[in-house]
Amino acid sequence: MATQIQALTKLNQSPVVRRVLKRPEILSFIGFILLSVLMIATTDNFLSPVNLTNIARQVSINAVIAIGMTMVILTGGIDLSVGAVMSLSGTVAAGVMLAGIPIPVAVAAGLLVGVFFGILNGLLVAYGRLPAIIVTLAMMEIPRGIGLLYTNGYPMSGLPDSFAVLGRGSVLGIQTPILVMLCMYVLAYFILNRFPFGRYIYALGGNEEAARLSGIKVNIYKLYVFGISGFTAALSGIVLTSRLMSGQPNAGVGFELDAIAAVVLGGTDINGGKGHILGTLIGAMMLGVLNNGLNLMGVSPYMQKVLKGIVILLAIYVSSERKTNKN
């Protein structure tokens, strides 16, 4: 027994192990691999090219939303309005197209709607001094209600065939939603890791008062991250609208929780200041693999919700324990 304890102690003191423990996204990647192995062992068609492509396509919507959510959470905030914003953005883009306006203008209109509500959230949080969770909880209802009023509660179909390229097309053999997701993550990686903006975001989440005293314009950067969150939600809404070829005023219900789950599973500290954008992508893929595998196993959708909640709680627990051990 003593020999086993000594071996575990040496393992814990190993530079490799310590580096892994300091990089939660690596732990997330290990969890993703283990989950994938489990699904391969328990299902028949998991590794089929069609199924893997289907997973990536389904993940792309949530993964793009999770980019903006990651930035908000890194500052110590939260955005519960992304599902409603993506729905309204998609319906506005659909409505503009149905009015005979060119597709690029319609897409721009949808994106502007998302940015508008993101900035509105940021203004209320940064300058109104209101808690982010309360502001964005209210914004779960306002865009949703506007979308229902705009469409009278009915889907908006009959969109131009060429618009389907964004949600159903492919470029060099890669489906467009997947390509959009990959491009957005490359962009987000460079923003957070190669530009001062990223350093300011991490500093803001680590210690807001210290960031303010160091000269960082805290309110402006809060405005930026909420604006980005609105943009990524709108982009996802437009891609989803293209895939469905209709503006759905009831789309996006619960998507905010999936985005938060992807961020947490990817190792980002829910209290802000620590995390990695690639971890968020891994977290989104973990959710996609979990959902797909449970569907292949014929697990009840209600039980899937229970299991997803347990996985999220475990991820938060592990994050909390890791932070406690460091302190």
C-alpha cells in the first residue's frame, strides 16, 4: 500500500502531469477521447463517415454560439439571451429576403440585430450596473417576443434556393456550417491569444478592479464581449435558418444552456479569468458526441437531459476542485 501511495505521489509530481492539471482543455480533450471510445464500444454506426459528418454539422451551431459565450464568461459574466437572439436574427434575415432584398443585405441585417441586442446587454451590464444574469434573463424574452410578433408565430418559408448554400452547401468537400465553425474558431483563437484584446478580457475576469486600476477600460470591453456574443448568436441563427430554409421564431430554445455547457466542459472557469477557446470547441464536440451516442443507443430524450445535467455538474465540480487545490 505504501509503495502504491509513493507511486501516486511521484506521478502527481511529474512535470507532465502537473502541466496537464494546469491546462483544463487537455483534461477536456482526454475526456472527449474517453467518451468517444465509450460510444464506439456501445454503438454500431458511430464511426461511419455519415454519422461523424452529422455530428460535426450539428455541433457547428452550438460551437459558434459558444465562442461569444466563452468571451463573456471569461470576463466573469453570463449571456442567457443567445437562444432568443439567434431566433430573432434568423427570422429577420428570412423576412428581409422574402421582401425581395438581396441575400447579403438580409444576412447583414440579421447580424446587426444580434450585435444590437448584444450591445444593449453590454450597456445595461457595464453602464447600468445591473447583474449580467438578470439582464440576459430578461433578454431571453424580449427578442423572442419580437420574433413571434414579427412572424405571427408562424415559420417564414419560401426563401431563395441560393441561400441554402450557407446551411446545406459545401466547399472543397467540407460542409459550409463546419467551415464557418472552423473559421470562427481560428479567428477567436488569434483574438484571444495574439492581440491585446484577449489579454484585457482575461485580466478583466481575473480581477476587475485591478484591471480598471491598470488602465483597462473595463466598461468598453464588457460592451465588446456582449456585442461579440450577440454576433455569434446571430451568425448561428442565420446558418440554422439556411439549413432549415425557413425563419423559425421558436428556434434556439435551450441553446444558451448548451453553449454554457460547452464552455464549462471545455475547462473555462465559470467565475471568469481562466479558459481556452480550443477547450470550448472540445466541450461542444463532447456534447455532440454524447447526444449522438445516446440517440444511437435509443436512450429516452428525457433521460438524455438528466445525463447532460449530470455531466455539466461534474465538469463544474472538477473545475471547482482544481481551483480549490491551487489555492
